[in-house]
Amino acid sequence: MDSTEWNWQWDPSLYAGSAEHYAVGRMAYPVALADAVRDELGLDGTGRLLDVGCGPGSLTLLFAPLFAEAVGVDADGEMLEVAAGRSELMNVRWRQLRAEELPADLGTFRVVTFAQSFHWMDQALVADRVRGMLTPDGTWVHVGATTHRGLEGTDKLPYPRPPWDDIDKLVARYLGPIRRAGQGALPTGTRPGEEEVMRAAGYRGPTRIVVGGNEVEERSVDDLVASVFSLSSSTPHLFGPELPAFEADLRDLLTKAADNGRFSERRREIEAVIWR
């Protein structure tokens, strides 16, 4: 996809109403991810972490014990409220701001992380500003993952796989066939070319770490409903007055497909791409 085809503009409604669902509906990042990054970077409990586009703090809270201090930033205030409610760690604080507003007097950091967030940003601007916030030995860690749904397959699992094709058709029936995003749409998907942006900004690398994959996760009807509402393309506000009807149809679809309310999925791999 040519970058000129990607003209979506960020707006505050991108994840409006999805924060409480995001924390429940997305499968948690595995401890193995933190262990692998710790070993690769030699993290020892010192230094500072900045998690950009932190959402409800899923990655921030996993990585925070590896540092003396962690800061999570996100443009969505609801996400930060959920993050703060999940955190019992004393070394974590939260700031509401867009990545484009960095450095925002936050100081310097040993590691800056982006998890499923960089594609929403002015990438060249953010890459340049974050580079100036890294300590001399600092690193950028981009976590790529699909945590709302697992792998497709036909092998037998303890419970049925979620009917994702039917879920997608139901969403399209209510919202139309073109992917929604805030007040706009993404007919060709999110912006590509992240690695080219990083090299152009002067970063070296990348080093790639892959963890997990194939672990079987049990999920409930409530988990799957939350997963759907955690997506920018089907966040609750997009349904307007039809939200109750959509949720009722979704729950009916899932209840009929489940085994006593339960599903199984194989988790996808998670990749950490490290730039220096």
C-alpha cells in the first residue's frame, strides 16, 4: 500500500468506550515476553521505562518491575483510568497525552516501548522525538501482537473455536463492510512501513525476539464480547443507538457456538522488535 493511500486522521473517539473491554477482552502478554526482553537488554531493575500508547497498561505493568520507574502515556483518558485501577505498583505513573506531544518534560528513558500503537501515530515525528528521549544505551522496543483473537486451525481443542468469521459478518451487518476507525475509516488497513521510518530516523537494527505461540487459552462468552468491543473497528460508540441490539445478537451468536459458554483458542506468537 502506497503511503499516499493512508489518509486517516487520529481523533479522540478512536477507542471511546472500549477501555474496560480492552483489559478483559485482550489476551494478556506472557511473562516470557518480559523475560526475553530483560535477558536481551540486560535489564536489572534500574533505569526508566516509557510505554507509549499504553492503553489500559497491559505491557506497562508487565515490564515495570524490570525498572526503577515506569511511565505510561496514552491519549485516551478512559484507558488511563483503567490502567491506574489495575496497578498496585508504586513505581508506575500515568500521563494523558498524544505521542506527538512528546517529550512533554518526561525526561530520558532506558527503554521506550510501543505495543500495538505506533501505526496510529505520525510515525516519523514520534520516532524523531523519542530518539531524543533515550539514554545513550537506550532502546526502542516495538511489540507486535494480535491479542484479541487466536490462530485459525482445524485441530481439536478442549472447546470450540470462536466463530470469528460470523462475528466479522455481524459487525459488518451493523457498521458496513469498510473498517471503521474513530470518525473515519480505514478501507486499506493501518499504515505500513514502520521499519523504513525507524531507519530514516537514525535507529540501528532491528533485533527480533519471538515468544509464545500455540498455547491454548480458554475464553468465555463475556471474554469474546469484550474482545469485539476492544477493537477500534467495533468500539461501542460506533453502534450508536443500535448498541444494545448488536450486543444481544453477538451474545446469541456466541452462546449458540460455545460449549457451556466456553471457547478455546491457540495463542499467536508475539514479536519484540528492538531498535538502538
